[in-house]
Amino acid sequence: MPNTNNDTPEILCLERSVTPADAGTRLDQFWARELAGSGISRERIKDWIVGGFAKIGGKACRKPGQRLEGDEKLALLPPPFSLKDSPEAEDGPLTVVHRDKILVVLDKQAGLTTHPAPGQPDGTLVNRLLHHFPELLPEASGMEGERPGIVHRLDKDTSGLIIVALNEGARLALSRAFAARSVSKTYLAIVHGRPKSELIDQEAGDANTGRIDLPMGRHPSIRTKMAVLAKGGREARTSWRRLWTDRLGRASLMAVRLHTGRTHQIRVHLAHIGHPLVGDPVYGPAQHALWLAQGGPLAGLAPRQMLHAFRLAFRHPQTGEVLDLRRDPPEDFFALLGALEADCQRVVLTGLPGCGKSALLRALARQPGTPATFSADASVAQLYAPGGDGASLIARSFGREMLDENGGVDRKRLLALLLDKPGLRRELEDIIHPLVEHALLQFWAAHADEPLAVAEVPLFLEAGWRSDAPPQKSSQAESLADVLVGVRCPEDKRQGDLRESRGLAPEVLATLDSWQWPGERKLAACDLVVDNNGDLDGLDLRARELLDALAGLRQVRSERFRSRLAALLDAVAGETVVLPDDDTQDSGLDGEEDEA
């Protein structure tokens, strides 16, 4: 009779006679063979046997590995399945990347648990799947339990691609594919720091790639965690490639490939080599605590482990066609990368003596949202002050007669010495420039979280901190400045009113000019030029225009970085993957379920 109970499908008792040809066969293997094509997995058969639903010669046998002698009578009575044991269907958004008659590939959002568990019986991906795909219900699909259609998992806070089988046959085929490691899985990860040189895979011939081949298992003392184990672990292999690191070396974007599928494999392996995922307090507690303690805009931009299942390539279990699917990370990924890239815009003002650099710096400081400022002249004044490092070193090199009665540098006496012996200027620069450079680097570091900071450095070019090559080709620019702004002043103003306001004799100004690059060469090496006609009101206007121009450059920088990221992801998605030929026969391996 047909089943009329909506809660319990019709149950049949299966009986078989064992032949001598089956002698030595495991009980679970025997029934898996007999039920091949029925959509019932070997794992489910094992559960039935352990549950007491299998009999040998009329007696219950709870051992799936029981070897048959070759003349027994077997019976298998599958247990009744109640729909009450199945997760409830719940409405909720799903992003479908691919769908056909037997499988669907989704882009799982971060924060969504894959399937019900004792601590979370609902509100999972499976609950939503049952709502959107009623063919997954057990009476339609033949898939029972708490995770119908699930063939691999993603952690709750991992986003990205996940495959779901829509019937038991597809589930079995996909499980075999995962077990045979014939599914290519590529993740994007943002990790703390930059991988060290000793982690590089020398055989690969690529300075940005590495391999991790370390067995894993349950953590010996914290049972909710996994760990790399020296003994008793299961094979676990991961390869990675560094795609990008921010300028300060705080974090790197990596493409990670799983060659096995152990629980938390990526998180454990990357943490083991010293580069845990940003936002992962479980496997990178020290780094995560420091990340939060440092505050700033970055602290709130990693609310979850920054891991995304970016690419999946596999053979369709029915057609054999290779499906190669990609899904870019959600916006939180790009927001964090953008914030890492958009660290402080380091602006340097330079120009000839008396051109108005200091006046422009003061004008910038008067604008709304005042940027942090640094003056190399003020830094030198501190070095020359009594007890300053500069005063001590100058006294040691040129004699204590270069100091005044308070122990500070006597600037007039020092200038007279340099005018008398021009060759000593290089020696003085070798003493002072490294000290000013150190102070400048400290200034940049102190304001790394601000949109921009401005430093006035008259001898920036002469010190070799940027060459007169085009700015984009200057290696020094990457370490000491992002934007070099030249201040241009008409010569009659510079030689007249501005020189007199500083109390400089014409011959002294001429000497100072001779120690610097020619004005046109200096301005040609700059990214922007500000004209100063000696009018303070006009200089305030120029300062506002400069801030607008700098904001525009920051926007261009952000857009270029976004384009660069897109190109990097395209390259990862375009890498060749080799999938083994399809094997529709049961591999005999237990299906792997990576939980990255």
C-alpha cells in the first residue's frame, strides 16, 4: 500500500543471501553495493548498522566492519525517518552563482552558518536552501538529516562559493569528487604581516609563493580547535601566493589553494607560519588583540576572519563539463584593503630659500581640518639646541667653538665656517640629514592613520630622498613622500621683500642658493607647484586649492588601487587548473568536507 503518513515515508525490509563470492566482504560494503544507485550513501548505511537495523542470521549486528563468511542470510530494515528531524525551511536571501537540475553553487555571505548543529538548530544556510529549493526536502531528494545537499562546508564567518547537491545521486558524486581531490578550491585571505623569505617556495621560482605540508588534527588541549600535529595528524596541504602587501607591512592579500580539506585548514596553516587571518581571534589571538588595541580606522574594518572562497573548478557530475566559477569578495574585503592602501598621504613642501615654504605651511595649518605639519628647519633647531644630538655631533666634528655659552650650536659661527671652508658642508650634511630623516619618518608613522600630513623639507631633493627622475620612477619616493610640492616665487620678490624679511644679506642668499638645485630643476622634479606672490591672502587661497588637489590625488590613488585589485583577481581567476578525468565509480574514500 502507498504510504499515507506525511511524516514517515514507506519503509521496506531488505533481505539478501550471501554467496561464497562475498566471503570476507565487510557488512557495510555489501549493503552499499546492493543499494548502489538507490541514492543511499555508505555512511548512512554505516549509521543504520550501528543503530541496530542490520541482522545476520536473524541476529542484530552493529559492526559495519563485520566480515561475511559467504553463506549468511542478511536483513536490513532502514529506520523510519520523521520530517520533524529535518531542518525547518526559512526564508532568507541567497545569492545563486550557478544552477542546473542537480546542483546549485551559491555565494554564501559571512555570518551565516552552513548547516544546523546542536548550538544553532536554525537560521542556517540549509534552512534557507529548503525554502528556496523544496526539491531538497527528504521526501523529494532522499537526503535525510541536518545537512541535505551539503558536500563541503565554509565556516560561519567565511564568505564565498559553496556547492550544494539537489539530490542524493549528485551528493554522492560530488562527495566522491571532493574525496578524490578533484575539486580545485582557491580562497582569498587577508593575513597579518608579510610572509618572510624563509617561507618562500624556492622550487617554484616565484618569490611570492609558498607551500605548507603539515598534518593536522584536533588540538591536544582545546577540543574546539584544530592544530598542526607532530604525530597522529591527517595529511594537510596548502599552497599560497602573496598578491599584495600594504606599504607599512601590516597585512597582505594572499591567494590560497587547498589541496586537502581539513577543518579550519587555512586558518590553522597560516597561523602556524606566523600570518593568521586578520579578524581571527581564535587562531591569531595576539595579533587580533594588537590590531584592536592600535585603534584607528582599521580596528573596526575586520569584524570577521577575512577569508573568502573565491574560485571553484570541478567536473559536472552528470555532463562531465568543467565548471569554473568565480565570485569576488564582499565589500568588507575591499573596504579593509582600501583602508590599508589609503594610509597617510605624505606631502613634502620644498623650494629655493626665501620662496615662502614656511608661509605656505602656516597657511595650510590655518585651513579647516588642519593637516599635521612638520618643519625640517624646526627639527634642525631642536638638534642644534643645548643637549641636542646635532650640537653634540657638531662639537665633536668641528670643535666646541661651534657652540654658544649655553651649549647650543652658534649658527652664525657655523655659517661663517662653511662660507670660509665650503668643503665642510658635505660633512655637516652627513651629520644632520640622517637625524632629520629619522625625525621625518617618525612624523609619518605618528600620523599614518590620518588622510594626509605635510612636511616642509627645503633640502629634500638635495638629500637624495627623491631623484629628479619622473616621480613614479623614483624608488626613494615610496619611502619618504607620496607628493612633492614645489613653491615658486618670482625672483624679484624672493631677492627683495622676502629676503629682507628673513634678514639675509644678498651674498648669503646667493650662497644658500648655490647649495641647492637650480630652481627650474627643483620644480621640474615636483608633482605639484604652488605660486607664491608674497600676498598672504592669496597664499591662503593657494593653500585651499592645494588641499583640493591633494584630495583629488587621493581619489585617483584609490581608483587606481581598486583597478589594480581587479587585475590581480582576474589573474588568479585565469590561472590554469588541471582536473583529473571524471571517475563515476565510488573511490572508496570517505568524503572530505573542508571547513575553511
